[in-house]
Amino acid sequence: MATVAKIPVIDISHDSQDQAQVAKELVEAAIEHGFIYIKNTGKDIPAEDVDAAFELAKKLFKETPVEEKQACTIQKNNRGWSAMHYETLDPKNQRVGDFKEAFNFGEPSPTTNQLQQPIPPSIASSVPFITNFHTQCHHLSLRLNTLLGIGLSVTPPDFFTSAHLRENGASGTILRLLYYPPAPAPAPAQTSSIASDEEKEEDGKGDRDVRAGAHSDYGSLTLLFRLKGQAGLEIQTRTGEWVPVPVCPPGTENDPQPPILVNIGDLLSYWTNGLLRSTVHRVVFPGAGNNNAVEGESGQGERYSIAYFCHPVGTTKLEPVPSERVRKFGEENGQVKKSEARKMLTADEHLMSRLQASYLKLYEEEKKEE
Ligand SMILES: O=C(O)CCC(=O)C(=O)O
Ligand SMILES: [Fe+2]
């Protein structure tokens, strides 16, 4: 069995807890691993709502006619449907796009609470549920931002939180439903040896599809919901190895839901001079010919996940955050000089540059039209 990622499990659900201590644990995990399990006790996001969100994903990916989804094809605003192979998260190494389908919901309008994008008629009755789930994730991400602010002694302590408030402006925040179909049947044996095929798979450049290519996330924080038994997510350790991230780490087996996996995105890493770590990860097909499988999980069947990509208000200027620890880290690691030289980006500019690299077709087509 595989050696699994050693990611801390943190419980932020008790109001009576020592917030400074929880904040410290969260920040240390964000620095060391870039990934943190948040125990899901159902207080922030009720267990039945997580179940309902996965039911909605099944309806969208399994029962909705493809024409309805096509009419909502993803746009430059990053909202809508992304068909199989449409997105390529690791364009340098992938020959084909990701073996997945996804649907992105942008933030509801702060004034009307409506989604501002086309929605397939088959799931139109679920719009109030989607906006509510979006808002529940928003509140959890605000709590995490507040704890990060406390843990990093940022001044004022609500610096991160106020940069993320919906009422302070529009952001690139997305709630994304993901569907990964079952593993394709292995290609018929060719004349080449099995060993060399395996070698090609090892470096991610094999013919066999990768579910989500190696990447780091773009925003500040990502909240990831997964289903028990469905393997596939791996992170890259500091020494370059790929290790699986179990859905239910020890101590969470009896919780109402698997923990919510939180990871730091590139924007927050950039904003903190690289102190908080944006860790590279991918989704693969563990199991066949690869021993990176977690006990009790399977990697060949279909897989669902739900990601909430949290972004600050688009106009936020990404100057290093006001924290002594961030400043010192930047100085010690030569980041400060670089940051003086670097063009000061806004959160929207930062996101745009990343989207262009992974939606090759969308931006190629637009280039031709220009
Ligand atoms: O499906 C997963 O487990 C992870 C997906 C992911 O990393 C992403 O969409 O950015
Ligand atoms: Fe990701």
C-alpha cells in the first residue's frame, strides 16, 4: 500500500476553542504542506447539503442532455461547462486534455442573489440550492481567511477577510462540480514491452489520459469535497515524489462527512512572498500497474469532486500582505527584491494569466477571431 501524504487534520468548529492556537496550527500547515484537512462536523456546511451537491452533479453530468450543457459552454469569465478534454492543466506534459468534465458557477450577485450565467434547464430548479451552497462555502472561506490573518499577525487582522467580502466587489470565485469518467479500457497490447509503457506512464507523458494534469490552484484558497472510496488525488512532496491524499485520514472515519481538504493557491502564495505554500497536485488513475492506491479506495471507477476556488475581490492589489513574518520571509528568500521589480498585479490580472494557459482552445479561437 502507498505511503500517504502527512497532512494535518484541524477542527475549527468550536467557538470556545482558543482561536490563536487554531490559527497557529492552520498557518503552520499552510507553510509546511500547503494542504490542510478541515474536520467536517456539519456545522459550517451541513452533511445533507454536501450529499445534495453530489446528487446535483450526478444529475448534471449523467442525466442532462449534452445540448443543454453546450449552450452553457465555458466563457472567458471562467463560468460554464467545460467538456471532456477541454481543459489542460499541465499543457507542457499532456498530449490530451484532462479526462474530466466540469461545470463552473460564478458567485451569485450580492444584490439579487442570482447566478449571472446561463444554466441548463434540467437543473434550473436547483439554482437556489447552488447559491446557498456557494454562500456556505464563502462563509467557511472567510473564517479560514480570518484565522490565517490571526496566525500571520497581519495588520489589521481582518486584512484577508475584507479583501474577500462580496460586498467589496466582484471576484473570480468559482464553485465547480467535477466528473471523472471510469478509466478507459487498456489499449490492446502493442509490440513494445510493458515495462516501457509503464515508464511512460510514470512521468505523466504516457498515452493514457490523466484525470487532471499536475498543477497548482490559482486563487487564494480551495475547498475540496470528495466521496468516500474514490481515490485519485496526489500531491507532490518537497522531494518531488507523488503521494496520494486519502479521502478519510485517521480520526475522521466516523465524522458525518469526510473532511474538507483545503489548499493554498498561487495567489495567496504570491501575496505572502511564498511563505504559504501552493502545492502541486494532480488526479490520476491509481490501481492498475501502480501501487499508489490507498487502502479502502479505488481509482478505476467513476469519480466526482466539488471544488470551491476562493479569490479576493478582482481589483485587490497583490502587494505583499502587511505581516512582519511575511516581510522577513521575503527578505530572507530574496523575494522582496523581486517583488519591487515585479509588475504589481491585481487579483483579476493574476487569474487571467493563469486561465489563458489552461484553456488553450478557448483562447486560440478568440485569437483567430481578433
Ligand atoms: O478532483 C480533485 O480531487 C481535485 C481537482 C483539482 O485539483 C482542481 O480542480 O483544481
Ligand atoms: Fe487543483
